Amino acid sequence: MAAIEARRRFFVMALTLACGVFACSSRDARGAETHLQQSATAPTPTPADPAAQTAANKRATKLVTDETGRRMAIPLNVQRVVSLAPNLTETIYALGLDAKLAGDTTYCDLPPAAKEKPHVGAPQDPSLEAIVALHPDLVLATTSINRAQTADALLKIGVPVYTSDPHTMSGMLISTATIADLLGASEQGATLVAQLQQRLDTLHVALRDRPMAHVLFVVWEDPLISIGQNTFIADALRWAGAESIIVANQNWPQVSMEEVVRLQPDYIVLTADHLAAETHEHVNNLRERPTWRELRAVELGHVVMASDEFTRPSPGLVDAIEALAHELHPEAFSTSAAELAPNFSQWIVGAGLRPAPTTANAPAFAQFALAQSRTEAAVCAR
């Protein structure tokens, strides 16, 4: 009897213990299920400040090589970008990614909304402190107006800088697609690039049977600086049905007026802002100036003011190419340049009233080209 009673007590204790474990397990399971449901429905917490957001973004990175050969780690999820050049700012807006633009330069004024962004200084000498204070996941730079020292300094302190180096329209389109990809917008990039390429192809068809207009493209007037064969401006001119009379390996060669008189260009092409407020009067006075009046282009009034988009390797450059093509080859089109781009400062001397010039970065670009020209000249003189 004692043995039977002992076994009975054992089974009762075991059954009680099992029930207790089951009850606890059920509560834990219900608690875990509730926690998972709350986690699934609750919004993912986001860092309250840019510094925390940047730190979070840096956890997952990818290695990329920019167009100058620099290799660096870039966050997979880029949310904050600083642009160091007007053409890059324009590209970001053209892609519809301006919400990611944390800051830009004092020369970034197209579209007008870009002027409202925090500025980090001029493209040639931006403030590193101002850039870092914006906590960017990525900084965008370009060889067309930025200095290599800026990118080197930022990379040294751990700020990734992707530098583009477009020398042709094809290069500009590739850079546009790459920027879109870096910012997580590959589809927008592919769509925009396809649209721009289609417009260029349409121009090519319209102009393919017409002779090239021989032009002098003036970047800076005193000293006279033009463009070399390997610049994006030279390639843009070719798409507009024109070619530079200057053949030079330097990007921004200094040219003598005597050489220009000898070559006798069909057209003189100036950008709207590099001559500032007195542009219209200045151009009309070319006929009265020594040496310049010896040019048949000046005598015939073939002095064209092109959009200052010509100084920016960005999607807006295609607009400028189309408008210049209409100026140089009006017989190839049913639409006039004024109808095509009424907001551009483009006209031929003596054509009358013109739209007010924009306030874009042409002066800064011209000064940059002047500095680069002097550097190139010094290297060639060695």
C-alpha cells in the first residue's frame, strides 16, 4: 500500500508540474506573438538628427570607383547629399531627388529652388567645415569646376566624394545615370538619359547633311581663352552642328587675336553671363573695336550669345545645344530658337530685344578656366 501511495503522489506532482510548464509556455508564446505583431506594425524608428541618420546609413556600404580613379566606400542608402557644382545640383533636380540635397554652393541657382538650400561656399574653395556640418552620406564633385584638393581633403577625413569627369555628351549622360544609381534612383536615371539621348539623336538627323559652322567659342576675353578639342563644350558644339576653329590639346588654350583673324570663324559664340550686365552693349560695340572688326563674323553680325548652360555638363546642356543649333542652322528647323527656348539669352547682334540673362555660374566657370589655362600654359612651357 505504501508503494502504491508513493506512485500516486509522484504522478500528481508530475502532472501539476507539467501543467505549470505548459501554462508558462503558453503565456511566453502569446507574449512573443504579441511582440512580433507590434514590431511588424510599428514604424521603423528613424534617427532624429542628421548625424544619427548618417551614422545609421554608414553601416551598409559598397565600394565604388569614381571617374577620376578614386576608390571609396559609399553608403548603400544615401539620404543626404552635398553638391559642389551647379551642374551636379541641376542633375539632382532633373532626377527629382532634390529632397536628398542637404546643401550646395553659392553658384547653384538653377532651378531657383536650389538657391534656398544651405550653401557651403564657392565651387573652387568650399568650406570643409560647412560640408561636414551637413552630415552628408555622399559629396558630389566634378573636374569641370572643382579642385582635386577639395575631394582629397574630404576623403582624408572620411567623407566619401564621388567626382565626375565628363568630356563628351556621352560622358555627361553616363555621369547622370551613375549619380542616379548612387542615390538609389536607377529607373529615373535610365528614363532621363533615354529622353536626352533621343533629343540628341533627333538633332543629329536634322543636321547630318549640313556643313559644320566654324566658330570661336569665347570662355574668357582678356586674355582670350577658348576651348580645346577634348572638352565637353567642344563635343556639345559638334552636336549643335558647329566645330571650334581652335585645335588644341589643352582644355582652355589662350589664343591670340591675330590667329583668330587668320582663321576667320563663321560665328563668334559667347556665353551670356561672362560679360555681365553690359553684355548687349559690349557685343554691339565689337564692330568698333580694333582687330575684332577685322573678323567677317563681326562685320556680318554673326555673334551669337549662347545659353550659359554651355558651361555646365548637365541635362540642361541639351536645351542649350538645341537652341544654338537653331541659331546656327535655322534652315534645318521649322521652329525658331526664340520659340524653342524663350528664356535663354540667345540672340545674334542686331536682332533686337532679348530676354534678361540668368545669373548662373558662367563667371565662376570662366575664372576657373582662366586659372586652369595658366596652369596648363606653365606645364607646357617646361
